[in-house]
Amino acid sequence: MGFWSGTGKISKSCVFTVGTDADLNELAQTKEDLQPMDWMTWYNSLAKPSWTPSPAIIGLIWTILYPVIVVSFGFVFVMAFRGKVGWMIAVPFAINLVANILFMPFFSGLRNVPLSAADIVIVWATIIWCVIAIWPHYRWVAFAQGPYFIWVSIATVLQLSITAMNWGRP
């Protein structure tokens, strides 16, 4: 590659280098390099506390908790539809359900760790609100939230730790 010398001729004595071969190799990407990182690779790349449960354990815990949540929350919604409890009793259950459902899209879909942290704090706080709201009416529903509250408390500390350990990371 040359430049215009001003005499109407191309001078071959001056060649501009854009970068080194290493720079060019770094820029050369394969088709696979252009593919987005899969969720598990992204998750594994996050800094996490040493006590982080494996994804299999996390999945097992949710597999156990979701039926309890479905039965107890469903009961509250049915009682609200039947007029046995006011809709204000069902509000924290509805907010909790929405926040719980949104956690994985925020975390694994958007890969937004701070938003996921804010979301799980809402999940945690609304469990307390659920227990307080339902206690005078159906104590078994309040007690049924115990394992859910314990797990979400652990998950909240974990998520806040992950958020702090990865702060500022894209």
C-alpha cells in the first residue's frame, strides 16, 4: 500500500502498517466467536461466593418449593375470588408471584445482575408481607411460606453477593 507522492507517481517506499499480525489475528473472528455466549457459560463466568449451591441443587429446591407455592398461593386467590378474604390480602401474593416469575428472565435472559438483585429483594419482602396479610385468616398458608422464606433469604444473600462481586461488569 502506498501513498501519493505529489509527483504523479506512487511511491512504494512508504508503507503504513495498521497493526501487527497478532492484532490482525485478534480481530479475525470465527463464526463461533460471533455467537452470543450461552446462559450457563455466562453464569459460570460470574464471580460467586464459595458457598454457592450448584445449579442442580438450586433446581431441586425450586422443584420442591413450587408445588407448595402453587397450592398456598392458589388457595389465597381462590379465597379472594370467593370473597372469603379481601383482595388486599391477595395483593402481596400477586406481587410476589410476578416478581418470582420475572427473576429468571432478568437474570438469565437480560443477564442483568443488579435488576435481578432488586427483583429478589421484592420477592423476599413480599413473602413477609404475605405472611402478615394471611396470618389472621389462614395460618396454615402463613406456615407454608416458611421453607420458601428460608430459601429466598439464602438466595437473596447469594444474589446480593453476586451483584457486589460483579459490580460494573458488562
